[in-house]
Amino acid sequence: MPALTADSGSVKRSFRLEAFGAPLVAASEELPVPTGRGVLLRTLVCGVCHSDLHIADGHFDLGNGNRIDLTRSVALPRILGHEIVGEVVALGPAAEGVALGDRRVVFPWIGCGTCGDCRAGREHLCGAPRALGVNCDGGYADHVLVDDPRYLFDFAPLTDGQACTLACSGLTAFSALRKAVPFPAGAQALVIGAGGVGLSAVRMAHALLGTAPIVADPDRTKWALAMEAGAAATIDPREPGIARELVKGTGGGVAAAFDFVGSGDSFAFGFSALAKGGRMVVVGLMGGATQFSPALLPMKSATICGSYVGSLTEMAELMQLARSGVLPALPVTARRLDEVNDALDDLRAARIHGRVVVTP
Ligand SMILES: [Zn+2]
Ligand SMILES: [Zn+2]
């Protein structure tokens, strides 16, 4: 699909979800005109994310026959794609703080703006979300309309591809790690799951926690990537006795365990590796269940919490950190927007290393 130029008329071209479980379909519509504080971006890249597969399927499969139905929260047709980087091409009359030609990464986890969560700065937890690429149209299009310039972040000197991943996997990893800050000096951290988000957390751990985490993943083919990302060591959580060894080897356990898998097994493993006063942060949505003795919480004086994407404030903090150049880069492959269905198929078949971004 050719890029829109100034004289290509007022058409917005996209690939959108018209039926759950079916491929995305090429579509065109009238180019939106920003009103109020709105900003129209010409899409430069949009990251292809695992959650797009779940949205396209219409459900999150939690394992053990449990599903989260997405068909009621996602109205069709919908343009997916929430890892958006674009150039400002039109501004509403009240939009301030950005200028035509500015390149920006978008915070997509937008809320209703009026509920208690939104007013408290927790838009990403809003019960009536307007997240771009989920509840509102996103970045698998040559243009994206954003409600307010406050959702736009400068990302120089990062590349477009690096910047777009910060809005999703980067922010998710950052928000999870931040829940263990201040991190005790000299203590150890455990990252469970060496997938995309887990590896982002490994990359950020030095900057946020001041330590190189131990990475647990039964898939040994991921161990080299984890070490490259900055892990202190890699372990197989399915090895008998490994949790006890880990507690011994770390002088009483880890101060924080970040579970990017979210299964019964990964939770049990992470909790058993915690030191006294330790913190367990669950991010993954694999599902399943585990037996858990509540008495262990006071005995360990442990804290368990969940983490879901991240707030607008955390996005600002993350951008500052990333732009300072302290985070190692993620491998990024670019494809054309009209290949987005192929990219999603490759992601489903686990044929993708690093991140794929599509470009209109
Ligand atoms: Zn994502
Ligand atoms: Zn809200």
C-alpha cells in the first residue's frame, strides 16, 4: 500500500478486524479531522503484539478451559495495533504542546477520563477503557487520531521501531519492576519467563533495581537471549529441588520475583524463591491454579501484587529512562502494513524473534 501524501486526498487506509477469528481486512474511510485537543498522526510504524492475536480471536485463553471473553469489550469493525509511532499531520484548535512534523510515540492505554481511576492517574485500569487498537481504532492504518497531546511522547534519539515497543511490552515490564522499587541494595531479583516482556524486564533491571536478575525458563533455547539481555544466570524451574537451591544460593531467597508467565506453576515457583519481606509481582496471564497456604504470607512477611501495562506517569518515566540510552535495544524487523496478516500468523506460529513492526 503506498503511503499517503499531502495530495492523496482525505482517505484513511487501514487493515481492520471485521469478524473475530478471521484475518484483518483492507478498508478505507474518510480521514478524520481532529477537533478540540485532538491530534492526527501519520503512522510511521506500529508494533505487532501478541495481544493482537487474542483480540482478533475474541478471547484470552487462560488455560484449563478458562477464557476471558473480549467480544463484548471490542466492537467491530476495529483497527487493531496499539504500539504506535507517528508524525503529527493535523491538530485540533485546542491541541497544545506538539507541532506539525513532530514524531511521537503514543500512550495507548487511554481511559474514560472521568471515573475515579482516571482522575487518580490510573487510566490504564479504567473500567470503560478507550484504549487505542483495542476499544478505539489503532495503528494498523496510515493515520491514527489521538484525543489529547498528553498521550504523545518525544522519543529522540531512539528509532521508530524501538520507541513503539515501549508503549506496550516496555511499559508493562517497567511498571512491574517499579513495584519493587526501592529495591534493597545487594539483593537479588528473579524474572520468570524469557518471552518478549520478560526480556524487556531483564534489560531494564539494572537501571531500575541495580541488579542483574536470575531468569527462570524451562525453554533452554531462550537462555542465550536472556544472557544477552543482561541476566546474571539462567535456571530451569522444572528441575527438581531448584527452588531450594535458589534460596540457598541467594542467601535466603530473592527480594522480588516477577512472574511474566502467570501459571499456577510459575506462581508457586516464584513465591517459594522469595526471601522474607519479598515481593511477588504477577504480570503473565497463562492461567491455571495452584495450592497456596495463606499463612506463608505473614511468615514471610511477603507481598503479592499484580501489574497490568502501566500508567501515563510511568510512561513518562520510562521515556526519560529509554531516551537517556541506558536500555539495550530490542531486535526489530520491519514489514509492510499490507503484510500484517502474515506477521500475525508468524507471531502465532512463534516464528518471530524480537519485535515485528509494520509500516504503511
Ligand atoms: Zn502489546
Ligand atoms: Zn475511566
